[in-house]
Amino acid sequence: MAIASTTLPSPPQIIILFLLLLGAFGEARDPFACDAKDATTASLPFCKVSIPISARVKDLIGRLTLQEKVRLLVNNAAAVPRLGIKGYEWWSEALHGVSNVGPGTKFGGAFPGATSFPQVITTAASFNATLWEAIGRVVSDEARAMYNGGVAGLTYWSPNVNIFRDPRWGRGQETPGEDPVLAGTYAASYVKGLQGTNGDRLKVAACCKHFTAYDLDNWNGVDRFHFNAKVSKQDIEDTFDVPFKMCVMDGNVASVMCSYNQVNGVPTCADPNLLRNTIRGQWKLNGYIVSDCDSVGVFYNTQHYTSTPEEAAADAIKAGLDLDCGPFLAQHSEDAVKRGLLNEADVNSALGNTLTVQMRLGMFDGEPSAQPFGNLGPKDVCTPAHQELALEAARQGIVLLKNRGPALPLSHLRHRTIAVIGPNSNATVTMIGNYAGVACGYTSPLQGIGNYAKTIHQMGCADVACADDKLFSGAIDAARQADATVLVMGLDQSIEAEFRDRTGLLLPGRQQDLVSRVALASKGPTILVLMSGGPIDVSFAKNDPRIGAILWAGYPGQAGGAAIADVLYGTTNPEGKLPMTWYPQGYVSNLPMTDMAMRSSPNKNFPGRTYRFYKGPVVYPFGHGLSYTNFVHTIASAPKAVAVPLDGRHHSGNTTVSGKAIKVNHAKCNKLSVGLQVDVKNTGSKDGTHTMLVFSTPPAGHWAPRKQLVAFAKVHVPARSQQRVGINIHVCKFLSVVDRSGVRRIPIGVHNLHIGNVKHSVSLQAATLGVIKS
């Protein structure tokens, strides 16, 4: 199977290209600073690798003038020629592959493209933390190679770990979905892959964004620049902040980006409670805080949060902002110091954080080629192994939603001619979603299916908007002739994107009509393949007996068409699970995107959001995904009761064990966990990889979610055999709930763990209740 049917030049040609293009593109990079050949700086303490980074940073800051300092507070940081320091562009992106969305990265010359992995929502559906880290490693290899070639930076403003709260959000595609534990695990895993695991040294610096409660772009006249997200302490603590906390504390991310919106009346980039107290104070960020692009300008010019630009600059820096994506801080910080609104010490503190990250990246260590990763170059981008991983990621992320009969997998013998129909049937760029770069090459669905069978291709609709039925008759004729029909439908960036939220959840234009009419005419089985970031209400197809199967492919990356074909023909047994709820259209008909509440409120006719709090009808639930085989769970061993030890210092009953729930910070959390051994048996005739999701239903209470994902695991089980899987559930992190004051507590009593249709009850008890007197 060819991974990509349209490919870039092979490595030998690239090397020749590289030699031809030295001087134009991709020349070996000169040192950013501390060039050993520059006698004036070689002896300065900030250039001495033997000295601790903190001392080097302090030395450098001490040598800078205020004018030089403020020009380093922005993404296009100015050079300091007298100290041998070059200019640096901080803004590069690597959401699912090195991207040229930011000005820090350019394609062309020796680097015509980079491996374009599936969009994050698709990769999240694999529920495979090992895969997420492996993708991060490949992306950072390619990023370092491009940096060495002089065409990319080392600071990447990825991943996006906001919660996919409302199904209409145009950027939901960039996120790992609606569950905080899934999103946080994704964040920590991808960041480790990007940054490497060499202690304090960084391969590249990642950034978790957009902090916080940011999940509205432009809906019904309200945009992200003007939006004040009114959020309860409870929802901040148990939903919106969870992925960021895990990104910082478990992933050790080197940066966090604050968002455009206000939270409870304060712009996030000017809120010391969020930046200085939470990210840096409580979570101990080792890195820098950056604004979303032009956020400081936005809260001055658009939100009118301060009356002068100098106050805006001072508020941002004093709140804990270290770097401005945009020119604002370079323009107004010096005057803010002169007017006494800001101390130069505050500017030094911000610079200390950014310069430390640059030093951890090795940017002040002289000759780049002599450093770790200094040998990476054009030969390390778009390698066969990297492109194979992009294909594997797509295979693991595709979700089989329906399989009646079963209609899938298709047969090489019976299904030799396939009608391939639909506006996304020959998609290429659509498959890489947004925040993408230039792919190494593409395999469209038509090309992928063409590797297995003879194809009859008809678009059916000119584009995803599908404004008319002019092309329907050709599609219907193709379906009448073929042994099977594959419709590749769905969305693209014209329907859902940054600054473009959807108005509804149905297929656009006349797409539904085309699907139904083709299914009615089709001689063989009809398969519906959907490309989208957000959920689509396809109830009509779910309920139509003539549509045998439905696959969701998300935006499956450069090799998406090959992966789709592999699943259709059973070369790959599907294993993906939905990382978000698929709601019916009725769910959003009377639900403002601007209402940030997570929990349902029946008296207000508010349905609640995500599987954790919404109890109403769904098209397909969070975690849904079928296989070509059948897996059965048996719990081999699990505790019936677990004692939660209290740390003994807290004796007042109502603070510690209030409403039968222990404050997490009063418990001895350390390694307190519930250990399960689960036997997974494959009772079918096909080998398969099982994606095991473990949910917990806490003891009934006003605060608790309906259920909550507490663990997930992947296990490959050959046909008719069984594998044992060990699961550890950290009690304080995952079996806790958050009360109305935003305090995390462990409910005492019976927690029900659900794995598939197996339930296990474990009772949590406070261990030193004898000591506690109310």
C-alpha cells in the first residue's frame, strides 16, 4: 500500500536541491548568540555554558538597557547587536505537524513540506497516549531540522487544550475533545514528545493554549474579542482549567498562552489571579506566559479595559504576562515605566522567564550544529517512518459509528467496483484541517480506495456547501452500476474554522438529500464516510436501513484516504472512540453558545453540556466506536474498599468531611490509587485493538458529574484470545469532584466504576475519622 500517491522528491534529490539552494533557503544557521568566533561576547558570563542558567540570565539582563529590554517583550524580538544577539521570531505553530501559520516558519527550498498528521480531534479518538507522544517526537524532529536550516523557530504555540464545550465551536477540531481528563492526558503526552525528556533542556518549547474558558469564536454577533465568559468557580476548577493544570504539572510545558476573552469581567492576559497566582504560583510553571496574538491591544482598544495604553501594558506585565504576541508591549512598556505605572524589575522578571526558555533550548550555547539535535536537516523531514506514523495515526483515529449487517469490511472478491461520491471524496487539503503546514504529499479517499478496487468517481455536490442538485444524477447513476458505494461527505474550513462557529449541526446544504437518494439507488452496500471536526446530526443515516455503515474520519491528515480505505476493506480493524458527544440538532436550537454553565439546570430549561452533565438524547455518545470483532470485559481483581488517609493536621469536621466528602488537600494523596486487573477477551474472528474506557459514577450529590472518565488503555487482542490489562486510578485526581465553591473533594461512599457493560463498586472511606471531631 502506498502511503502517499503524490510525494515530494526522495532524499537524494532533496540533498542535491539542498546544495543548490544554499543561500536562498535552508542554509545552515549561524549561532543565535554567543558565537565562539565573536571575541567581544565569548568571554561574557551569559555565554558560559558551565554556569547555571539562572546566573547567565541575570548577567544578560544586567547588561541590557530599558529600550533594549522592551523590544524583547514581543514575538518579533529585536536583535541586540552590541551583545551579539540576533533577532528572534517566537511565533511558530505545530498543532499536528510543523505549520507555517506563524511567521516563524517558512516552507520552500530544502524544506518544501513537513509531515501533516491528523487534526487533533481525530488523533484524540485513538485514546492512545503513546501515539500522542510519538507524534510529538516526530514533529519536534522536523521542527529542529527546519530550525537548523534557518527556516523555523524553536518555540511552538501548540497544543490547543481548550474544552470542546459547545458542538458548534469552529476550533473544536483543534482540541482533544470535551473531556478534561482526556484533554489533559493528551496535553501532557504531546508536550513530552515535543519538548523531550532531557531534564531541564528543551528540544523545542511547547505551549498550552488558550487559558482559559475560551471556546467561542464568532457566534450570533458575539466574538472572542468582546466576549466576557461568566464562569462559576466550580466549572473553572473541574472542567476548564483541568487540561492546563495537567499540561503544566504532568507535562512540564514551557509556556502557557492566555486568551482573548474576559473571564468574569477581567481579560485573562491582565488577570494576576489566573497568571501569577494560578499558573505560576499554584502550578509552578517553569517557563513563560504569552498572550494570544494582539490580546493586550484587544483589551485596551476593543474591551476598553484601561483608559491608557501604558496602563494596559503595566496591567499585563504585573499580572504575569512575559511575552506579547503583537507590538503593544514594545510600544508602551517604556512609557509605563517612566510614568511609574510599572517597575523595571517587573520587566526584568518577564524577560527572565523568556530568556531562561531560550537558554534551555540551547540558543545561547554557540554553534547550533555542535549541540543536541544539531545534526538534523532536510533528510529528517517527511521520512518514510514519519509518513507511516501519520498513516497509523489516521487508522487509529477513525471511528466506526454504525455497521448494520455487517456491511463492513468490504470484500476484495465481491466489491471490485466502487462508486466514490461526495464533495470530500477526492479531498486533499481538507484532510489536514486548520493550523496545518504544507503536507509531504496526499492520499485522497478516491486514491486510497483506488488502491483496492476499480472506482467510478462522481462529486455529487460541487463543494461541501452543496447548494444544488445539479450533480446528483451522475452520482445516482454511479451508485446503480457499482458493487458498493462510498459517500465521503461532511464539512471543511468554509463551515467550521477559527473565527467561524457553526450555526447548526446538520450536514450543509443538500448533502443529506444526496446521501439518501444515492443510498436508495445503490446496487450494493452504501457506506457513509464523514469528515468533520465537530459532531454532525446524521440521525437520518443512523436510522436509514439502506445505509449499511457510517465512519467518522475527522480530518485524517495527509494519508487520510489510505487510512479510510484500509478500514473499509478490513486491513485495519477500527479502534477509535468519539472524543465528543454527537448531539441532535434540537440540542442547539435554544442554547446560546455564550452560556458557559456546564451543569444542567432543569428550572432554567438548560440541558447541560458534554456527556458529564447532559442527560438528554444523543445521536452517538462520547466514547462510542465499533469494531469488526467483539470484546468482553471481566474484572479479574479490584478492591471493594479503599481507605483515604487524612494528613492528621485538620481536625475540624465540617471543613474536612463536609457533606461526606474529604477536601483533597486534607488527604494524603501521594500514591493513593485504586488498582484494577481487567481481562479483555476477543470473542470474534478478527484480531483487534481494544480501546478500554473506564468511567466512574461518584456517590450521588449535587456537585457530582453524571459520570466521569477516570482511565483509558489500549490493548491488542488476537482473535479468540484474552489479555489482562492493569489500570491504576489516582483517587485524589480522578475520583474527586468539585463543590460549588470550587474546592476539590473526595466523596465518601460507593463509587461505581464502569468498563463497557461491566460495573464494579468500590467504597471510599476516611481512614482517621476517629481523630476528627466536629
